[in-house]
Amino acid sequence: MDMQTIRELQGYGFFFFTVFLVIVLYSYYYHLYKSEKTARRNYEKYSNLALNDNLDSEILESVSSDNTKKES
């Protein structure tokens, strides 16, 4: 393989890797948007967690006894 072919393969690899990362980014954004709209998660509470980080702060999500039985 000469340098021209290697450079061409690097260019194609970079392009497809960039397209792959863009697809992953937008699918993650869609997942967050869909979770927020269906009220499964409220990510605004999580974003305020860094600002309101005290020992006496309220708990964001409580763990029910059903969830602890499923984990064990």
C-alpha cells in the first residue's frame, strides 16, 4: 500500500466515524427528550443537584421495596 491509499482510507474512516458519532449523539438527545416528555425522568432535578448539594437536601428518587427485591 502506498501513502496515497493509506491517506484515502484514513479520510474515509474519519468521515464514517464522524457520521457514526453524530448518529449516536442525536439518538441520545432523542432518548433524553422522549424520557422527559413521557415523564419517566425529570432531568431538571438532576441538573439542579450540582447546585443544591447539601447533606440536608431532599432525596431525588426514593427506592421502593419492590425495586430492592428485584435487585437481590
